[in-house]
Amino acid sequence: MKGILLVDHGSVRSEANDMLHAMGDLIQTMAGSDVVVRYAHMELADPNISAGFASCVQGGATDITVFPYMLSPGRHSTSDIPRMVGEVARAFPHVGFSVTPAFGLHEKLAEVVLERAGIGANAN
């Protein structure tokens, strides 16, 4: 079964951490029951990456895609998160995993910016 683990930096503000939980719920709804979707924070809040990865496995995932929920390909998304996930994954040798790039440049992100700015076909 496929798993998706969303990972953000984590915050001391619960509202920021709650947003990742809500995004995980939204992605789970969109992906359906054949995909296990969980979330984790790199630091400052729970669940951490270890707990999030384990939760994916406990949910039945045998192949986990870790998505750094960050805009730019900085140190956390290109180095820290892949390293941390690799360390955690050693405890689950039967589970495959990969780490995607951060959001980066994507047309859909540009559409959101235009929509929020009130420009374009989907503007209010």
C-alpha cells in the first residue's frame, strides 16, 4: 500500500502545526482509502518524523513518499529531511521510501497566488 508523509518544519504556534494536519486530512480525502496519508514535523512539535513514518507503516504502507511541505529547495528539504527519513527508515527494512523535492516552481502555485491577488479566471 502507498503512503504519503507530509513533513513541515514545525512551529511553536499550534495554528501553524494544525494547518499541516488539515492538509493531511484533505489529501487523505482526495487520495482515498487505498493510500495512507500522515503528517510530521521536522522539529518543535509532534508528531516528529519518526512517529509519522511509523504511523504510515502501522496504517499498512509498504512504500512511503515523503513530501517536504516547504516552498523552496533549502537545506531542510534537500538535506535534513532526507537524512532524518533515511535514519528512521532503517527500522523498517521491508518498507520502501522516497523523498520528493519541495514545492519549488509549479503552475498551480502561481494560480493560487493570482487567485489570492484577485487576478485571473478564478478570482473572486
